[in-house]
Amino acid sequence: MALTPEDETHRLVDAALEELSAGEKKWATLTLAARRALLEQVRDLTVAHGAEWVTAACSIKGLDPSSSLVGEEWISGPYAFVSGAATLAHTLAALESGTSPLAKAHFGSAPGGRTTVQVLPLSIFDSLLLNGFSADVWLKPGIDADTAKRTAGLAQRDPAHTNGIGVVLGAGNIMSIAPLDTLYELFAHNRVVALKLNPITDPLLPVLRKVLRPLIDAGVVRLLTGGAEAGTYLVNHDLVDHVHMTGSSITHDAIVFGPGQTGAEHKAANDPILTKPMTSELGGVSPTIVLPGEWSTADIEFQAEHVATQRLHNSGYNCIASQVVVLSSNWKQRDQFLAALRKALDSAPSRRAYYPGSDTRVAGALENYPKASRLSGGRVLIEDIDPGKEASLLETEYFAPVLGVIELPYGEDEFAAKAVATVNEKFIGTLGVNIIAHPKTIDRLGSKFDSLLAELNYGTIAVNAWTGVGFLTAAASWGAFPGHTIDDVQSGIGIVHNALLIDGAERTVVRGPFRPSPRSLINGEWSISPKPPWFVNNRTAATTGRLLTEFAGKPSWAKLPAIFASALRG
């Protein structure tokens, strides 16, 4: 008798998990050198099949192959994954030689007795390609440099001690998330992995089979597809020891507590039906704080494009997309900035609303804020919110091209502190926050500025940069601010990426130049970076993204001129 679709799904899951059980035994016997060799093969295969990966992503998202927006798929897809695999291989090489992955790291300090670890730049090539950008992992208070060096490497410090089978429930928006999470489970936690793709990304399956082939052949990774029923059967399987997911808090709660009214009752009682350990990255409502200052017209236009990118990259279907701009109503250039922001949102390249439920979420925003402006491409800008009506904007992740503006009635001296308190106390989620400030404003605040950063309860903080740069930085930690629980999960529990395998990461702080080159140099900022390739209006992003991917796979001085030429044309 033929199997029902449900029985066939169960058969495939059972077989995959049985194979992983056997693969775990093999994984325990592999040396660090053998594991590094697998990573290097994955890195090289990703470069080789990068164009195929991007083609699949464009088909999913309905992107014209000739559009500059294809650059988003190169940079957030193959480039991010190649960088992650390459940096993990570097980490294993250090452990293999008996040294710490942090042996040559630059350490610093931050308020609250924190030690910091520089994770960008890590090489002369980083310094050239992302000139003016930096990223530091802030360790939890009390962890010093010696401890960080000693504990870096996580589960790869004892590779023979494996930790069972982990399930990764892949995201449906950014194509590198699922494979990067797979690598983190495998190397940071020493768990073999059953990766279940989000159904949206099923067209990527043939490519992932090719690039992950070394890990599949080693028996330590299995790829699965299917809907919610397949996922439910998988995570509850007796052979599964741990679950990691990327998605929404609603999906998380349905998995942990069950769906509907019964699930709500379980959550209210903090009585999970899934009792296995679970980590997650779940998004939230991300703010962009704009500190008042005296900006030139060019500064205003560039930073308006910057904020538009923070919202419109991937059409707003990013867990880290900025949803709310926090302004001072007393800022003398408020009106000029808002006019530039409206123009940047309205003139950005149009694209299809590919992510399920987008139109419904946009309609919900318009229902809550009927005075909102409808811009080209289905975008929505919410301004002039009536007092006391901000809650929906601050507590609902619209996951769509919807951007709101709230204003606080404070001048320069008070605004920064009030804005930090507002985003900490009134916004749902703690994944990331952006701060845009003129260098003179930062200089004027002095040590108070770093104290304000320390007060922000967010997993990634970006100063004059987008938190997406933290996502793209392989050695940076990525995840919610520590402290969430399964019954109040907000932006999730645990971290990923972290390719130096740092133990005790609390947050990542990214910094970038306030202006692009050459205005940066003219105004005393020592940065030669032009408009970044992730900006939605960068004209050569597709070419630059492809070249960066090829470079990440095999860095070479000879490859730099073509990258610089493309970036400058952008």
C-alpha cells in the first residue's frame, strides 16, 4: 500500500536522523585538520556555485537578473557564507596548532568592566575593503582577555565530545542564514545537523546540496524540506537533542507551547510542550536613533539614503530592518531630514512583495495609522503620530516596507539619554539598534557616548552604520541581548555566527564613517570607503557583490583593483 504524504514525511525524517546518529560517531573521530578541510571544501564549492545560488535567490524574490538589487543576494548570500566558512577554518587552524583563535586579537575595554575583542578588521584586506568600518565583540562583565583567550574555541576545544543531533529550522528571507546556522551548530556546539529549509527557500535546495556536499558525505548534515507538520514531527523526534530556529516569536511560541488557545494557556503557565533546549533569532522592532547636530545638505541626503536602506534592504523582509526612526522634535534640521528621508524611500528601486503576508501587514499598519503616507512601490511612511498612539508601531514587527518616525521633545543635551531609555523600555525586541550621529556630536559627548552604548540592551549596536554590517561580519556575535526566556522570548535566545568561537559574548558594536569618500577625507574622517554596496541605490552592487564573494573565497592583492573600481562606480 502506498504511503500517505504524512507517512512519507515521517519516513524521510526518520531516515535522516538515523543517518545523523551514525554520522555523529564519525564526527567524533575527525581531527581538527579533517574538519578544517571540510570547511575549506565548502568555502570553495560556494564560490564555484555562487552564481547558481544567486539565480535561485532571484527566482524566489522575483528580482530582475539585470537589477543592481541582485547585489543584495550576492552579499547576504554566498559572500556571507563564504566569509563564515573561511573564518571558521582560520579558527580551527589556530586550535589545530595549539593556540587560541584570539591569540593575536586586539583587546580593549568598555564601560561596566567589560573587555572588548576587535573582530573587524581582522586582516589588512579587511582594512582596505571596509576602510573606516570596525566591529568589536563586548564580552559579558567580568570576563578578561586571558579568560577569553583560554575559552575561545567552544566545543572544538574537545572535538571528540559530541552533543547529539541539532535541528536548524531555516529562515525564509536571507539565504545565508540557514547554512550559517548549520555551521554554528556543527562547530560551536559539536552537534550534527538536520537542516529543515523554510518552504520559501526550497528552490535553493539543489544549490545547498552542492555547497554542503562535503558535510553531507561525511554524514554530519542532512537537508529536509516540508511544511509545519514536517517541522513539528522533526523537532519532537526522540533522536533530536536541540532545536535552533530563525523566524518570528509567534512561530517560536507555536513550537514551544503549541498553537492557538491551548498554546496560549501553556505559555501563560510557562508549561512548554517542547522541553528540549532551544535557541532562536527572532527579530523585533529595530530603532534608528538620529542624534541632533549641525549637518550639511550632503550629510542629510546620504544619511536619509542610509536609513532608507536600513528599512528597504530585501524590501524590509529582514529581522534587523529598521522600523522606527527616533528624532528630536527640537532638531533645527528635522524638516529637512524628513523631506530627504521621504525622497529616499520614494525613489529607491521597486521590487515585488515576495514574502507571504506582506500586503496584510502593510494593510494593518495603514489601519493603525490612517494618516500615513503611501509611497511608490507599496512603501509606507508613518509620521506625525498622535500622542499616545505609538504602541502599535513600537510593539508590532511589520516585516514589510513600513517605516515610522517618533519624536521626543528634547534638545541635544537630553535627547540621547531619553532616546536610549525609550528604545530600551518601549520597543519590542533586542536584536539591533542603529545610531546616526555627526562626529562632532560624538566628540562632544565624549565618554558619555560609550556609556550610552553600554546602556542599550541590544545584541548589535551600529554607530553610523547599519546593524546588517554586524550580520555580515563573520567573527561578530549575532543574536538578541542576553536574558530572554522561552515565555518572554522577544528577539530570541543565544547567538550564532561568532566564527572565532568566542565564549561569553554579550553584544557586538559596529562603527562606520559618517560620510562616504571623498567627503569623509575632506572633513577629517580617515576613511576611503565610498557608498557601501549594500545601499539599495548602489548602482554596481551586483558586480561588487560577486567580486567580493570571489575574493572572500581566495583573497589576493590582484583582485583588489577590480573591487575598488566597481565600488567607486556604485
